[in-house]
Amino acid sequence: MNVVRPFKSLSDLSEAGLLQGRDKAELEKVSARYAIAVTPTIAGLIDPTDPVDPIALQFVPDTAELHVTPEERADPIGDHAHSPVEGIVHRYPDRVLLKAVHVCPVYCRFCFRREMVGPQGLGTLDAAAMTAAFDYIRSHDEIWEVILTGGDPLVLSPRRLADIMGELASISHVKIIRFHTRVPVVDPQKIDAALIDALKRSGKTVYVALHANHPREMTDEARAACGRLVDAGIAMVSQSVLLKGVNDDPAVLASLMRAFVETRVKPYYLHHPDLAPGTSHFRLTIEEGQKIVAALRGRISGLCQPTYILDIPGGYGKAAIGAQPIRHMEDGCYIVSDFQGREHTYPPT
Ligand SMILES: *Cc1c(COP(=O)(O)O)cnc(C)c1O
Ligand code: SF4
């Protein structure tokens, strides 16, 4: 049993030796604005003597977060624009987000919902709001998929999860239930028989989308937790955020994607970082991102290729932004580039 408690304040992090060499007075301003949490599992992966440790960069607060640029916005992907009832975001016809909780076991310093999550965030939906959310899903028979996100929905107890799955089980047009979570990596013991039973309760097809950004997160324990989910018949995909200093390197990303595939987690999305407040130190240009993604093509198996995605600010949805390998010529032919950058022609028909 893991008896070490999570670190939820600057003094917790300081006691754990994770704030060495940092300006604690300035960090107080960060902590006043954005939530902090690091699980013991994640703390154990950090090398406190490395000032650019890729795990620390993701979770340990940094004074760079105080710098907000004019382009950044509190609701970078426009959740509010498409929220018909509390906790539901309905942007695409066939699927909705259900944000039942706004709490996470860890708080990522680059989080796109950093203004909504945490102890001062939007909280957990109460029973009346949950009923209204289920009524919305029930009354829209075009909703084929429900995506539980937040926050991290796997912080809920197995009993609460079983209740949610039981409600969704009664809605026949919902075929797929997807969870977006970091729990298998940041708190792998939580993926136990009770939680898996709860996820299976609906009898529907369940997908778990695992958020991880650096190969060091894919420890033996994390892989075993994913293995328990997949063995139980739950399909897994990955999502990662392309982050400067963490994984903006084809070798690091290749190793992360391979770790996913070795664990039976199919790489799904690689997100360009969103315009969340105080996160410019994590952002690279889209051109830099395209070069990194193109380098993965030749380097690793097709099973390991994620789709490079931008969430368009303002609530317009996602766009695939990998560089196009094909150009249309005036004579109707195409020029297509191979993975080494050599160009070839392809006929019009
Ligand atoms: C990202 C997102 C989804 C899921 O998109 P997929 O491409 O199916 O992964 C659904 N709804 C909203 C509002 C989203 O932001
Ligand atoms: S786990 Fe997701 S919602 Fe929670 S802080 Fe990280 S990015 Fe944000």
C-alpha cells in the first residue's frame, strides 16, 4: 500500500526537496492563481538536481507561469461556446464531453483548462446537474459517444463511476464511453479490480485515452495498470501534448510512442499546446512541430504514429496540422514526398 500522501502545496513540494534553487516568494504568486498537485509516483520520477527535468517541468510550478501573453485566454479551446447545460460540451454532432469533475490527481503546468480545474475551479457536478446532463444526452439521439473528461474522471470512486456507467447503460443510442485520464501513469494502484468493474458496468464499449508526455512516465507500474485495463477488454489510445523542453525531440517522442504501443495503447493525438495563460514557455511554433512529426514517419512503425492536432481557439474544434506530403501541380499531377524528403510524381488518375 502506498501511504505517502500527494503533495498539494508549495510547502509539501519544498519538504520533498522539489523546489531546490527556486524563488519561493514568486512561486507563492503562482500558487495563488493555479492549482498544485504531484502524486508520490510522479515525485519519485523527478530528478531534483536536474533543473530541466522533463517530469518536473510538467508538474512543479514555475515562475514563468506569471508571464501571460496577449494571445493567451482563460478558455483557450472555447468550451463555454458549446455548453448547453452545466458539465456538457457539445461541439461535434455525434459526441459530447461530460465534465463531471474538475479535480485531477496532478495539475499539469500547461493545462488547457487551468482556469477551470483545481480546488478553486468549477467543482464537481452535483446530483441535480448530473441528472440534467444525463437528460441532455438522453434527449439527443445523435450522441453516439460520451467522453468523460474534466478534470480527471478516474479520481471518482468506483461507486460514483459505477453510477455514471449505470445511467449511460440506459441510453441506447450511446455506444461508446471514453475516459480521458492520467491516472494509470500518475497513480497506477488506483487501477484495481473495483475500478475496472465500475468501468465495465455499462456493458458498452469503453475506451480509455491515456495522457502521458515523456517516456519516463511509462514505468513498469504504469504499463501494468494499462495492461489490467486492456486485459479487461477496455481499448486504450494515447494523447500527448507537444511541449518545449519535455518532448520536442523526435527521439523522445519515438520512445514515448513505442512505449505506448508496447503497452497496447494506440497512439492517437499529439496536441499542439493550447493558448492557456502563463504557458508560453512550453510552446513551439507549428512549423517546428511539423518537422518533429515528419521525422517520426521514417523513424518508427506506422502503429506508433500519432495525429498532430490543433484545437482552434474560440471553439471551432480540432484540425490535423501535420505537414502535407503531397502537392497538386498545374498539369494535374501530384508531387509526393517520401519519408526522406525525396519527391516523386503521381498521375492525376
Ligand atoms: C476534443 C473534443 C472532442 C473529441 O474529439 P475527437 O476528435 O473525437 O477525439 C469532442 N468534443 C469536444 C468539445 C472536444 O473538444
Ligand atoms: S490532467 Fe488534464 S485536466 Fe488535469 S491538469 Fe493535467 S491537462 Fe489539465
